[in-house]
Amino acid sequence: MKTIQEEKRMSIVIVGHVDHGKSTLIGRLLYDTNSLPRDKFEEVKETCEALGREMEFGFILDHLQEEREQGITIDTAQIFFNTEKRNYVIIDAPGHREFIKNMITGASQTDAAILIVDANEGVKEQTKRHAYILKMLGLKQLIIVINKMDLVNYRKDRFIEVKEDLLNFLLRLNLGPSFTIPIVAKNGDNIAKKSENMPWYKGKTVLECLDTFQSMRKNSDKSLRFSIQDVYKINNKRILVGRVEAGVIKKGDEILILPKKKKTKVKSIEKFLENPIQGEAGESIGITIQDSLFIERGNVICKEVGDKPKVTDKIKANVFWISDREFNINERITLKLATQEVSAKVEKIEKRIDSSTLKEIETNAKNLKNNEVGVMVVKTLKPVVVDNFNYIPELGRFVFEKDNGIVAGGIITEEK
Amino acid sequence: MDHLSELESKSIYIIREAYKQFHNIAMLWSIGKDSTTLLWLCRKAFFGKIPFPILHIDTGYKFPEMIKWRDEYAKKWGLNLIVGRNEEAIKAGISPKNKLECCTALKTEALKQTITKHKFKALLLGIRRDEHGIRAKERYFSPRDLEFRWDYKNQPPELWDQYKTKQDDEEHIRVHPMLHWTEIDIWEYIKKEKIPIIPLYFAKDGKRYRSIGCKPCCLPINSKADTIDKIIQELKTTSISERSGRAQDKESAYMMQKLRSLGYM
């Protein structure tokens, strides 16, 4: 194995229509980077032989018996590999329509994405829907791979045809890929090594492209947002625990506690067996404050001076419905945003959109179904503390919960 | 923030979330390196005072060193330790001759009995996605039914740190705060934090255990790694998988899947 200079890990998701070759590409990436334990490779090879099939790289991920038999990936799997530059964790997301919630689960945890398209079949329904989800999740680092080039005799004109078709769609989403690469995942063409079958392609390989990407930066340079998760009483100290979502919090900072705008000062930053003077974005910490105030889970701390999140009971959002259970506008629903949880009503579904074709199905809709996007106005029973998704994503996104489970994900486009 | 701090912060967030949402929870401690690291993270999450019990399932086949180690640190760290044993099955003389039967009776059944007795709503476990193919499918908050079955085909979505926190009466939730760690991360963190680890992991006479459980079903690997640094170095160059010395993974390609759908950890 290679030495790793940069210990930082980047996570990537591989998405695309069913059977366009996601699992095969992952298996190949593992094989080509020598990241596959020998005994695992042997195990997969033996299983393939037992099933009377040729060696399938995809089986490395499709570790469940049923998946092997049916040949589809049911859930999101994660697996690791590394290049000379850094470590990667790949998330394999299922292409089937029924598994969109799993695909979102996987993709919401990543820094970059590879969208895979079959050169022969071209752009399909899930290719577009997955592109839409990447856009909604705010993923900006994107590679398109046109796979199975061997099936179209490595033809450059077919590559360009599929590429333009997809780029036209992405343009409507305002999503531009960083790279587009012709590959044959099962044979390794343009994965780790340049393909000898496509001398007309002068660009980078998949691994070279990945290495150009940046790990997602935490929001330390933005204004402070600290979400309270819980309040502990330890050794007679009242410790407010939570995570710094953005910015930096320091001992002595003058702060406001929202939604009630209570003013106080940070007395100490608390970590077990440490004496920190500050906590930065992404960090789980505790703090104590100067004044004895009533604080509870869901409160958000910001600085007294500088920009503040909005306290409001009305937001405008794009909501992606991911449940079989159809939504009716008259229902109450639970909104969860960072550590806040409130009852809400949807005041208006301005547009109902098909997430694959981007077609407007209806305006002023009363319902929302699985895999549809609603552009809506949401009214919460109590005020919530929010930011615009484009500014501080951690406070600009939420889920809807119904019947003990998550049914939708939304991003805030406007705080009213 | 460096890589290890990021991993730590995410795990602590999940641990605190589990306690806030379910309150009546326990952490499963196998005395191995992963769950000992999880125990360490729990101590950090609650500033040294873990507000819930630590559960050890004792099959009667554990390494004697593990029991001694467990009791020593339970005392040192002031843990509320609960030991779960399926006494009936141990008396009946169930043995690893039939591995599926043995694991099911002595681990899974023992765990079921203990959960029922204490009415735990959620359990914290130190499993990681990179351990085994099937574990890669796990969620951070993963529901199990009364029979402990895992409906992996119909798992709840998880996004933006929002998890499955509401449950039906007949469910309990497995919480996996370290799902995103790798084996090397664990060792680097143990080194950084100076976490005490049971010496079975360190090489003696050319052999060490890379993964520990019940004595009859664990094989040591050939290794000269007798310090954490040497273990990390070994892991960076090996191409053998972590659990290759664990008998239950080997029995058949699907043993682990069967065990897990029956409620195995």
C-alpha cells in the first residue's frame, strides 16, 4: 500500500441509474488502488464461481446474499480506499427508484459525487433525479463518467452525444460538472490508468480528477452558531452541551441566546480533561454562562455583535418528499432543524415538481407524493431559528417527520 | 480541527443525542478495542460521569484476562456495570461446536434477556462500517423489533444529523456512534488519548490478537507488533482483513448476515 501524505479523508458518493455500473466502478477503484484485502477478493471470486458467473467487481459491495442473487444494491454501503494524495470513503448509493431515501442518506454525508451513465443506454430517469438531489444537497464537486464505452466500440461521437444530453439537463439545474470522463469500469479504462482504447480522450483519469477536489470546509470563518443539544448538571456546574455549527465561540464572548434573545457572557468552554479557551465549527463542546438563565435544547447561541440568524415562524423551502406516504396539506407535521423540533403546517404548496423531468405537475397543490419536490411556505407553531441554506447550511436545512420517521428533507430558500 | 477530533466530535454528538432522546439506554462493552474506545467517548461526552449502565455479555468462553480487565476498569472509572449471562444455556453446556447455535444462545439470547429485564430503549454499540460488508449497511440509529430482527431492506433515512429517534413500543434502537471510524483511526485515537487497552492486542512470542471475542473462536495472527505504533504500521501494510481470525465470519459467506438478522451485534 502507498504512503498517505494527507491524513484528511474525503467522502464521495457514486450515483446513477440502476445497472449503469456504480458497484462495478467501486469494486474497480478498490482493486486498482490495492485497497482490497486479499481474502475478501478471494471470497468474492469464489462466490462468483459458485454462482457460475464471471468475476464481478460489484459483488465486493453487494455483500448481502439477496443482493447477489438479484444483482442490485439495496442500501447505502461505505468502503474505503486511498490514493497517494489522501484517503477516500466511497458511498455506494442504490439506483432503484424505491431506494431514493437510501441514496439521499448516503449522498448527504459526502464532499463530492460521481454521476455514472451507461454509454449505450444514455441518460435515464434516475440519472436526472440523482442529479437533482445532488443539487439540493448542495454538492458542487461533480464528476460525470460515461461507462461501458466498450459496448459502443469506444466511439467518441457517442460519448459526446450522451455528454451533451446530460449537460443540457444539468444546465437547467444550474449544476456544472468539473469533469466528464469516458470509462469502462469493469476493465479499468480511465479509472486509475489512461485507456489505450480511447486515445482521443486527452483528459484525466477518475482518480486524478478525484485528487483535484477539496474536502468540504467547515464554517469556522462564518458567524457563530451554537446549537444547544442538552443541559447537564455536573459537579454543581450547569453545562450547555452542543455543537458549534458555524464560527468560533470563545471564553468571554458576549452572546445572545435565541429565540428569546437573552444576553449573557461565556464563562468557560468545557471538555473532559481539557481546558479549552474556544470551540470551532464542527466541534462538540460544552459551555457555562455568566447568568443563571433558563436554557433548553433547541436554543441557538450567536454573538451579540455581528450577523444573526433569523427568528421566524414562516419559511419558504424546497422540500423533497421521500416517503410512500402521501402528504396532504391539511396535516400537521413535525419539523426538525439541527436540535430544534416544532410542530408545523404547510401553508401553501406553490409548485409540485417531478424530480426527474423537472416538470411542474401542478401549482397551488394540495398533496405531495414520493420523489416529488414541493416549493412551499411552512408555518411553524413556535418560532424557529434559521439561516438561508446558501449561507449556513447547518441551520438552513430540515427534515419533516411523521409517524415516527423522516418523510422529507427541505432546504430554506427564504426566511420570511 | 484535525481528522481524529472530527471523528470524536461526531461520535460525541451522537452519544449525547441517544441519551437525550431515549434516556433509558445502556452501552455494550465487549472489552475489545472498539467498545473500549466508545466507552472513552462516553466518558468524554458526560464529563467523566456516564449516566447509564455499561453492559457486558459474558458467554463463559471469554478470555480470563478480559474479565479481570473489565472489573479493574469498571471500578477505576466508576461504571455502573451490568453483566448479562444466559445461565441456562451455559449450564446446558452449549459449546462452539455449532457456532451459529452457540453465538445465538450465549450472545444474542443473553442480550435479549438483559434488555427485557432492564427495559432498555436503546443500546450504544461500537461497530464500524469498515469491519465487514454487512456492517457497511448500518445506520447510526438502527431499529430492531421485539425479536431483534433487523429489517435492512427498509431502513429509515438519515440525513443532516437527523436520526430515527421516535420508536414504537415494540422496538429498540441500536445506536452506532463510531460507524464512520476505521481500524487505523481507532488505534491512532487510542494512541493520542492514551486509552488503556487490554494487552491481548499486543504481540507476545510472535502472535497477537487483532480482534477479540470468545477464546475458542479467536485465532491470533502472526505479528511482532508489541506497541501501538507498530500495530498502526502493521495495519498500513497488511492486506488481510481485520476479522480474518474470527470464526463466525468464516463459517460460510452468509453466517454474519444470518447472525445479524437474528440480532447479533
